[in-house]
Amino acid sequence: MAMALRAASRVLLRAGSRLGRREAVDGARRFANKRVLVETEGAAGATRIAVMKFRNPPVNSLSLDFLTEFVISLEKLENDKSIRGVILTSDSLKRGNQTKVAATEKTEEKRATRDHGGRLQERPGIFSAGLDLLEMYGRNPAHYAEYWKAVQELWLRLYLSSLTLMSAINGASPAGGCLLAITCDYRIMADNPKYTIGLNESLLGIVAPFWLKDNYVNTIGHRAAERALQLGTLFPPAEALKVGVVDEVVPEDQVHSKTLSVMAKWLAIPDHSRQLTKTMMRKATADNLIKQREADIQNFASFISRDSIQKSLHMYLEKLKHKKG
Ligand SMILES: CCCCC/C=C\CCCC/C=C/C(=O)SCCNC(=O)CCNC(=O)[C@H](O)C(C)(C)COP(=O)(O)OP(=O)(O)OC[C@H]1O[C@@H](n2cnc3c(N)ncnc32)[C@H](O)[C@@H]1OP(=O)(O)O
């Protein structure tokens, strides 16, 4: 009997490490993949909400692995009938004792900031740096196609999610970071002028895909989107609020509590009517991509493979590497 139990627990442990860890913490539950930590709040049997924390050091870029783990986590939450709301946020906190590893060191691990124990750390004040530039630079067309499919998948899942999604934007949120935020039903941003949000693709010499442009237009209106997309505008919080990229700006230490209180108001609305309304507002935009997904993948792979685009990305990466401050 004891042996059978030990064998069963070994199987469960193995399954646990495959599927992500799940543990009980102060009555709350949490599960974690390597790059996404999910904490649920609320009593068993009652409506619960989940907080999805990004932790993909150094800057929460949307690498292929991160996108995959994100979609798996979201799917788990969609399948959990007790969860009605999800908050997207960054796990990046202001931490002391950090050392930036020399820029000459090339591997992903070495690019990250580490603490004095050598552990990888998020750089503070970053919601997400957007799509991972290293997934779009110096790879082959098959990789670009695989990557783009994963980007589309995440956008579709978020944009059409039946859950109430909110983003608690606790850091910089350029391009793909802004994409994550504008798929949500509500956005609250920390009032820190160092943090900016927007679709800055044109500054990199690349172009936001039509479905992201549509999402932006649906969020801030056609004229504002037209201007912001061409200029690649990254809005500081006050301007982001004015143009409508975010719905509220609050002091940094209140972002989480404010998001929870707004979430409570949204969850007071009956799910069926809110979900049908959301679908009515969003379906046409999502269908536009769904009906031409493959063509969009091919477009991306051939666009990003062009020498001129690779050159622009190279220059942008070099600029990032050598920037001061
Ligand atoms: C017509 C057909 C159209 C088809 C479609 C075609 C194209 C589609 C394009 C798709 C849309 C693209 C969307 C995107 O998301 S592109 C990515 C845009 N992101 C950015 O521009 C952000 C760049 N990063 C920054 O501005 C800053 O890093 C920061 C996020 C503000 C953080 O600043 P700081 O704390 O000072 O950190 P560092 O700049 O020192 O960065 C730390 C290391 O991280 C590397 N890094 C930064 N961002 C990225 C990224 N997005 N991907 C990969 N790596 C990134 C950075 O290089 C540093 O590396 P190092 O330590 O080696 O120097």
C-alpha cells in the first residue's frame, strides 16, 4: 500500500512539473508555469478572480515559450467555472541588490538582471516589452510562421475571452505590451511618467498587423489611432488616459487594489448579458483575422524576412543595447 502511494505521488509530481505547480497559499490557490504565475483569490465555491503575473526576465518580452505558457494558463482559467475575472499584470517589482550583467554576454540568461545570489530577475517597472525581437530577427521563415501563429493565438484568446479581463499596468508597455492591455475590458495604469504605453512599431521600421490596428481603432478611435500608429507614439500615463489607451491612472501603490475594486463592479453584472455584449462588440474584428489567418502568417513571415526589415531590427536592437541609462 505504502509503495503504491509513493508510486502514485511520483506520477502526480511528474504530472505537476509538466503541467505547472499548484499549491495552497493562505487559502488562495496558485499555479505557475516558468514564465506565468497565476494566483486565484476568493473562497472555494464562490466567484473567484485570478491574477496572471508575467515573469519572463528581463523585460517580459513575448517569446514563443512565454506565449505558449500564457495560452495554457488562460485556457485553464477559462475552463475553471468558478473564475469569472482575470487581472493581467507584471511580476516585476522594484528590488534592491540588482546587477546588470555585461551587455557583451550574449545568451538570454546572461542578458537578464540578477540578484547577488545569481538568480534571474525581472527589470523593474516593465509590464511587457512587447514581442520578443529575438524571435523576429535572424531566424528562418518557418520559425517566423510558428511565432506569428502563436502571437495570433494569444490575441484571439484574449480578445474573445468570455472572462472579464483587466490589466493592471505596472510598467512600460510598448507594442505587444500594449496589445496585451488593449485586449482587456478595462485598463488601469500606474501614475509614473517613466512608464509609457502605445504601439511604437513604426519606430522599429515594422508595421502593426491589421487586426492589432483594428483593436487600437476600437479602443481609441480612428483619427487618434491613425496618428498614433504613424508616429509610433508611446503615451505617458496622463496622455494615455486622455486619448483612451487606458481607462484610469492611479498612484503606483494602488494599482492592484483599484483593479480589484473595479473588477468587483464588473462582476456584479450578470455574466450572460455581459458576455453576449462583449461578443457583439468584438466578433467582427476577430472574425476578420480568423478568416485570413494563414495569409496573415505568410504575410508576416515574408515581410519580416526582408533584408531591409531585418536591417531595421538589427539597428533597433543595437540601439537598445547601447542606450544610456
Ligand atoms: C505589411 C505586413 C505587416 C505584417 C506584420 C509585420 C510586422 C509585425 C510587427 C508586429 C508588431 C510588433 C510588435 C512588437 O511588440 S515589437 C517589440 C517592440 N518593443 C519595444 O520597442 C521595446 C523595446 N524595449 C525597450 O524600450 C526597453 O527595453 C524597455 C522595455 C523600456 C526596458 O528598458 P530597460 O529597463 O532600460 O531595459 P533595457 O532596454 O536595458 O533592456 C534589457 C534587455 O532586454 C532586451 N530587450 C528589450 N526589449 C526587448 C524585446 N522586445 N525583445 C527582446 N529583447 C528585448 C534589451 O535589448 C536588453 O538586452 P541587453 O541586456 O542584451 O542589452
